[in-house]
Amino acid sequence: MNPSRIWRLRNHHRWLEDRIRQEQRRPQPDALTVAELKRQKLMVKDELFLAEAGLASARTTSYA
């Protein structure tokens, strides 16, 4: 388990949540943008689960 990786993933997850909320508060939110942000958030959540479980991930995306 890499604490700095977990920290980066949590921060990226929070950032995506904020972006989703911002987009949804717009007078006419872009449904495609919201869907893409939610997809990214789910991928980060999966990565975070794997990192916290100490399992290696096939992805090597950096969320710095």
C-alpha cells in the first residue's frame, strides 16, 4: 500500500465530485460532461479500492 498514491487518488476523487457538482449546478448542465466525470470518478474509486487492498492495478495513471 502506497500512502501517497492513496492520498492522490482520494484527492482526485474529491476533485471529480466537485466538478460534477459544479456542472450539475449550471443552468443547463452538459449531460455528456457529467457522464464522463462520473465515469472517471468510478475508475478512480476502483483504483482506490485496489490501492487500499494492496493489490496491483493494471492501470498506471497518475493523479498528481
